[in-house]
Amino acid sequence: MPPSSTISSKGQITVPIEVRRLLGVRAGDRLLFESDSNGVHIRPVRNDKESAFAKYAGIGNPGIPSGKKAINRWLREVRGHND
């Protein structure tokens, strides 16, 4: 039997775990409901402007500048290679 859900009195549904996994969504993510001549389609809303990992930038490396050149420069300094 395919996954199903019941609409609450507030118009809310619980998205079955199989569907959440297929869509790659979790708590707090947004879903978009689109309709066309074939029916209603559900898809996750993705913020294409920002990487999914952008909020983690800089975590774990305080004092190390971002960017490939800066990281390589920092590594040379740590290893004692002063160019």
C-alpha cells in the first residue's frame, strides 16, 4: 500500500517517512505544492542562492582565513615553511 496521510482539523498533514526520504526533507524544510493537468506535485523548496553547507563555514577553524590560497599559506606557516 502506498504511503498516505490524514488531514487534521487545522489542514495539516504528516508527511510519511518514505516520502520525506525521497524528497530529502526534514523538520523545518518547506514544501511547494504545484498543480497542472496531470495532478498536484510536491517538491522541496531549495534556496539555490546559498549552499546547504554555507551556515557551517568557518566552524572548527577559528583564525584560519577562508579560501584555498589562505589555507595553503596557513599550512606552510604551520609546517615551518616561510616563503
